[in-house]
Amino acid sequence: MNKKKTIQKILLFTDNDTAYFKTELGTFKKIVQLLAKMSPFKIETINIANAPDLARQYKIEASPTLIAKDWRFIGEPDPEEFVSTIEEII
């Protein structure tokens, strides 16, 4: 049986010091709302400045970075395009 795995946790690495922080957060909130309709999951927002060790562990090179399963998305994605990609991988 070919059973798709659901996303159980999404990590969003951000940096409050970026000029686009509020815009990024708004976009990611839209993404989270769209994803919540597809599958239950937990989202954890991590400020890079407050958790540098965790950022190194996940090899975060830019903000924002969203990690879902083994995939990472860097920058501000289009919500519909992002959700379409997630639908293909879950």
C-alpha cells in the first residue's frame, strides 16, 4: 500500500532584524492556513538570533527558511505555489 506521510512539524526560521520580517510573517501565515486544511501539523517559529545553535544544526543560511519534512524553502514563496508543492510531497 502506498501511503503518503503527513507533515507533522514545520519549522520556520526567521530573523526579526530583516526589513521584510512583517511581510514574511504575513505570507507564511497564509501558507499555514492553507496547509492546515490539508493535514494537521505543528508549526514552530524560530528566531535565528535567539537560537543560533538550532539555526546551525539545520544549516540555515537565509531568512526566512521554512522546513517541512526533508524539504526546505528559502525566501518568501507564493502561498498557492508553495501549497501546491507541499501537496506533491506529502
